[in-house]
Amino acid sequence: MSTPTRTESEERSASSGTETERVSPARRVLTAIGVQNSSLLLTLIALVILMSSLNENFFRTNNLLLIGSAITIMGLLSLVQTLVIILGALDISVGSMAGLASVVSAMVFTSTGSSAVGTLAAIGVGVVCGLVNGMIIIFGRVNPVVATLAMLATYKGIAQVISDGKAQGYTGADDLFIFLAKGSIAGLPTLVWVFLIVAAILHFLLRYTDIGRNIYAIGGNDTAARLAGININRYIIGVYALVGVVAAIAGLLITARTGSGQPTSGSEGLELLAVTGAALGGTMLKGGKGSIISTVLAVIILGVLNNGMSGLGVNPFWQNMATGSLLVIAVVLQQVRGGERRVGLPV
């Protein structure tokens, strides 16, 4: 009587089952978090430890809340920049849109005495700006970088013309603007809550809806997406309109924090920070890959870095150099991971 033997497939199954059982809990946690998020978390922890050792005031509650408030405006623009980049495009005009929305909100508030009307006017301006960007890209057949670079100057110019280049209005006595700038809910500043709510909405949109899946599909391969029946033009216009809305919210927060509409102050350089936040979070600049959670972690890293350098008395010019260096490093790592060949050199 012969003894039955196991087939090769059975042996492979048993072997894989044994390997699965041997996976440590820590490995499972890291797998669930993701490689990108794990790297960002480790970087953040190391940076916090470093800053805490150099500055004894770093871990004070007031300083941590200050970091949260400081990253809000940059963070909002980084979130929507992530959305645009995943789509396979870019928006260089987000800072100028925020500045224009800030001026409009303050001027309308001053003329009507209603913060609600000022808020709606700012959001309306943001939507219009986003739609204009999308239509130029679609109907003008212009590269998104060139189109939004041109509109960066245009929106900044409009804000400067209608404000005569000066801060407009005073919102420091209005309850809504005071609440946005200095209020808190459950111990967290209102600014932080605004950032977290927008992040949660965008994360849900990308991760759990058909809209999000289509955005990833367009960024990954627009030809395949078109053949699959996805209306790419509609998504481009919709995403850019959403960028306008969030940029307007950022503009409202600039108005609330400064107490007046700012045509350039407070919004200058936000374009670079927005792209840096998205790229540092692992959003692939060629589109099709990215995560809102990763961008949130990257924004926190930037906030901790800037706060730590300020606490140590580092010259702001060096802080700008650090931000630019981080963007270069993030892009280089993306190219290396993506297997891109060196430009101008043999494969």
C-alpha cells in the first residue's frame, strides 16, 4: 500500500501559510500604514526628537498649537495641489487665488458689513478662477503649468489693482473672522479643524468614490481613461474649480489672521510650499499616484522644520533654502524610484 504524497501546489500553499504566520505584528502594522507613510512618520519622529533636544520650549502646548495654526494655509493648498497632481496636471496659481480671495472677502465685508456675504463672495471668486484655469487648459489646449503660471500673474495683478496694492478693510472686530483666527474647538484651534475637515473630505473623495478612482485613472493613463468612457474635460474643470474653492478658504483664513484683505502678503510663495508639500508626501509629479494622508504628514514635517528653525533663530533665507532643497530631494527620489533614465545620458 503506497503512501500518498503532497503535490507541489500543496507544498507551496503550506509554505506560504507558514510564512504568513511568521509575519510579526510590527510588520503587519507597517504594511497597513504603507511604506511611504511609514517613511514620513519615521522622518517626523526623528525631526521632533532633534528639535526637542535643541529647543527645550519645542514641546510646550502653545508651541505645538502654533505649529498647527501655522501649517493650515500652506496645508490646504498642498491638499488640493495633491489632487491636481494626481490628475496629471499642476496649479501654480493657488497662492495668487488665495490673495485675490482675501482682498475680495475684506472689501465685500467692509461694504456690506456682513462676514457671510464676504465669505460667499470670496468662494465665488475662487470658483470662477478655478473654472477659468480649467477652460484655458481644455479649450486653449495650453499646458497646465504654463496656463496657471500665466494666471498666477493675472490674479495677483487683479488683487493689486482692486486694492491699490494695499491691505483692505478691517475684519478684526467681526465674530466670524475672530473665531476663524483665534477660536478653538475641543482644545484645537479653529484653523486646525478647517485643515482636518478639508483633508478628511478630500481623502474620502479620492479613496472611496468613483470620482477619486477616475481621477487616479486619468493621471495614470489618460488615453486608457478616455477609452473607458471617462469624460476627462469634465474632471479637469471640476478639479480646478475645487482648487479654487479651497484656495478661497485659504484666502479667508489669511484675512482672518491678519485682520484685513492681503493682495500679496501672506500668500506670496505659497505655490512653492504647496508643490513641496505634495511632492514630499510622495505624490508622483507625472500623475496617477498620491495620498492625502501622506501629504498631511509631509505638511506637518514642513511645519515642524520651519518652527524648529525659527525657534533656533535661523535666518528666514536659510528656511527658504531648506524648503527648496526638500522639493529637489523629493523629486529626485521620485525619479529614482520610478526608474527614470538620466536626462542627456545613456540608459
